[in-house]
Amino acid sequence: MISSTNLRFSYSPQKKFSFPDIQCKDKETLLILGQSGKGKTTLLHLLALLLQPETGQISIAERPVTNLSPEEVTKIRAKNIGIIYQKPHFVSSLSVLDNILLSNYLADRKENIHKARLLAEKLGFAEHLPKKTSQLSQGEQQRVSIARALMNEPNVILADEPTSSLDDSNTQNVITLLKEQSASIGASLIVVTHDQRLKDEFSNQVHL
């Protein structure tokens, strides 16, 4: 599970954020809705341990994780957190398949080619695995990012606008897959978005 209390962060004296407390237990899902400028991505980056809060506490699997060394944070993130970024981050020289397998390497795990192919089939881009990521559409790249985030069976899945570049059909496929995968591995799933199509898909919601 993942939880946070009293989180605050500021980029400048004029740009400060205070966030509601978050709690998402194992196998639970949580939708965080908010328009642009409300701090959705900032909150996700705090929960992903990519940013350090000015005040407050974050716990993963009931362990406080906000006052650890950079090395400890990197290990915890690789082992426990699957991140789906709004803008995909890929190694351009690698194939789609190798970009997915990179998550295994970074977590010091054996490459699981079978799982990578299975996720690619479920997300509808299996025929693109030999290609470079630059050859894919924005929506296809987004689905590759989702597959990569699921590779290590993380305890927490954090998704930043995972459906923003998808049509209605692929949006439904992606949300269904995220829910199925998080339930099957016992993970907490948190989605931050302004996509109003997702409101009816999540019973637990937080509005920023």
C-alpha cells in the first residue's frame, strides 16, 4: 500500500502546493482528478519519490520513505514502484522490446521476454516490438510505457494521464488492463488525470 500525510511542495514562493492525504491499500485503485495547474503531476512525482516534499510523510508498504538516502530511494523505487509517465521516456537506440526489458535490468532482475510479449499483445502493439520507439505513434508509445511499468510486478503503480493520447476503445483497454494487473499482483493503483472519461471507472476518487 501507499499513503501520504500533510504533503507540501513549492517550486517558488508564488507556486506552492498542499495536497490532501492519500491512502491506497493493496489491490485498491484511486483516481486523482484535477485540471491543469492543480499539481497532479507534482503529487505523482512526490509519491514516486522523484521529488522530496517540503513537509509531510510518504509510506510504502507501511515503511516511511521520505528521509532516505538517494541510493536507498533508487532501490525502493526500482523494487516497489511502476511509473507511467505522461510523456514517455525511452532509450532511442533500443527497440521497443528492449525498452520494456530495461525495467528488468534496472531492478536487477532476469529479463522476462515472455511477459514483455504477453503485455504487448494485451495492449495491442506486439507487431511493433522490433521497431524503434521513435517509429510509434504517441498513443502506441504510451502503451509501451504502461507495459514497461508492469514488468516487475510493482507494489505501487502510478499513472500520469495514461489515457490522454488514446481513443475511447484503447482507453477502456488500458484501464481494464491496469486494474487487472494491479489486482493480480496485489498492487496499489493510482491514476492522476484530467480525463473525465475515467470518472465512472473508479469508486475511490480525490479531487485537487
